[in-house]
Amino acid sequence: MNNIHITGSIIQLSLNERVETRNIYQNVAVDYQTYNFEDYNLTLSRNTDKIIPEYLILNLHDVNTTLETLFNYSRNIYINFKIGTQTLLNIPLSILWNLKEPEIYDNKLYLQIPFEMFFGDIRIVGLQFCEVTFNIMNYINLINYVSSYSLICKTYTGDSQYRRQNTDTSNCCTQQISSLEVKVSLYNPESVSNEFRIKTNSFPGFSKGFFIESNNISELNELQFYIYNVIRINYNRFMIRNKCQRINANMIFMAFNPDTKYSERSFNSYVGSINLSEITQLTLKLNFDTPRASVKIYSINMNGYTQRVSEIITSQNIINTHLIEDFTRHSLTQIERQPVNDIRINTILENNPNTSIDEIIVDIGINRFIPEEKKICGITLEEIHRGQKYMSCVECLNNFNEISIKIWLTQRRTCPSCRSNWCDFNVYINM
């Protein structure tokens, strides 16, 4: 029989979970708690044993703010989830918005988080020496519309037996999201195109497929994916409709293995996936009935982790990226084998050989985490601290202080460490 706990005026109906292997019953209280962000940062308290985030709440300034306005300004905002110093998830608000349209009640926007799909439950009882934190990144985009943020979590609090069994986990799989928005022009929103050829080798790790987002996605009539110059996926309108999963009017999911589901968080669900980090030439070609200004691609990739003795150990050092680029990086020229280089830079230099490095480099405020072993600038040999700007080599993955690498690239277009051609002219901000 279920037990009833009475504390003051609160009556809590607790759940009895049976552990068959030991033939005993556990008393587990299930509840919902709301945690408030302070300065866009949230540290979960330890007044419970297990936590599953379910909703992000955006507390609005103005009751008349529309969903369309909030969506447009939230496209580059994401939630950073850490245990200790280890970043485990960077979840874009735009992917959450597409998976489940948010609702507004009492001047609050509720955005559902399918946290079990990404990570599972947070067994906070076994993390006594690690803080569990959430951070709202790039929040400045919504500062005129959102006054504060909160997180609604499902919580579990049990007896000592339940607590012991939720201390450690092993062989767990997380699903991470990286995004790439390709605009026809970063400076002219009226520039449009029917065709997009998107270089996807900036996505990390093993990917089970891509979410493809664009207005009226039913107008997508051709989808092709190339590895080097070999076509791996070739879908016409019929195949897109029957082999891609429709998420909503503006998004589909294309799996590399059509038998897998994006929501299934397991190692087996990655059978047939592609390790995007190991291939330098990957191209996704999309063709639409009507022109549009941009397309956004999300890669869903795998990482493994183990929670033991109050720490999280990940199996792969994967960095989730959220980039915005334009056609100068994704040329509409014929897909062919070519050395790794930057088409945008070559075009600019051909038109004006005296172009300065400051005119070539793109700085649009991209936040990206630097792993501990890559924090030392290869030129100054000094640590790149949180909030500092830097640039990265796509070949050796070494990072360099922004000012130092700009001086270096003024003289030559190669990496100071590996001497490969410098390809990534984005400026990043260390999280």
C-alpha cells in the first residue's frame, strides 16, 4: 500500500518502487520543484536525490509579446548544462521550440525540455563534491523581452536504500545537439536562394542524423548527402516524405539509418551513424521549391559517461558548436574533391589582395567551451580564460588568443602549430 507523508499542510503521496533482485520495497516521494536562475545561472540544491528537468520558464516583461517574436530572438540562445567543470549538454532553445511548441500562461512562456532524451536523470545524491549547474548562454538577445528564467524539475526523494542505488551509474549515453545556421547573407536579410550546399564537417563526433529547419519544410524537393565526392543519401520529394520524420511544419529529421529514432537515447540507436569528426569533406545539399534566406541544421550526436564516486567521466571529449555562417563559407559551386580551404577568404583575396585580416575575420559573439587540455594559447603559452576571445585550427584543434593569431595571420595563412592552411575565421568566446 502507498504511504502518506504529512508535513504541515502538505500531503505527499509517495511511490513504492519494488526492486525485484532484492525483493524489497522502497519508499520514494515524487514531486515538482521550481528553481530560479540568478544572473542567468542556476545551481541545483541537494534537497532531493534525483532530478529530471522538464520545463524552462521565460518570465516575460510584456504580456503582449508574441510567440513569433520570442522565437526569432531566441534562435541563438542555448542552455549549458554542467556537472562540476564538465559541460555535458548545450541545448539550443530553437530545437526545443521545434520539438514541442511552447505555451504562455500568466505572462510566462513554458518551454518543454525532453531531458530524458538528452541525458536522463540527474542523480544528484551521488554528486556531493560536484555542483550541478545550468546557464543561459547568449541571453542578451532576449533581454528586452524576458525578465528572468526558471526551471521546473521532477524530483525523487527516497529512503536510504533508494539513495544508495542512485549513487553511481555506468555505461550511460548522452545525446548532444550542435547547430549550424547558413544564411545567404549575414548582412542582407533579403538575399535568398533555392539551393543550399552545407559543409557539415564542423559537427563533432558520431551523428545519427540531422534535423533540418526552414520555413515550410514541405517545399524541400531534394535532399542529398555527400561523403567526399560519393553520394550517401539521395532523396527526392517522395523519399523525403517517407524516410524523414516530420517534426512540424518547419522541421524534419533525416537519420543516417532510417530505422533509428532521434528520441532513443542508447548506444544501439547509433548503429549506422557517421563519425563526422573523422571526415574532412561532408556536404548536405538541399533544394527548395521557393527561395529562402536561411536553413538551420542540427546534428544529434552521442557521448558516453559514467558517474562514479561523486564525479562524471565522459568517454569522448566532444565540444558542441552553435555556428552562424553565410554562403561565402558554403559555396554553390559543384561538389568536388578539393583541398581544405576557405572559399570565402579566397574570393575576398582574389578581388582585393590587400584585404586586411580584420576584414576577413568574423566575430558574431559565438560562445564555445575550450577543454582543459586545449586552454593554452599556442603562441603566447598563456591560458585562455573564460570570457576571452580566441580562434581555432580545424586540423590540430589548437586554440590561440585572438590578438596573437590575428598578428600571425597578417603575415601568413597557416596554423602556428601544425602549419596547415588556416580555415576557420570565426572568433569564439571561451565559456
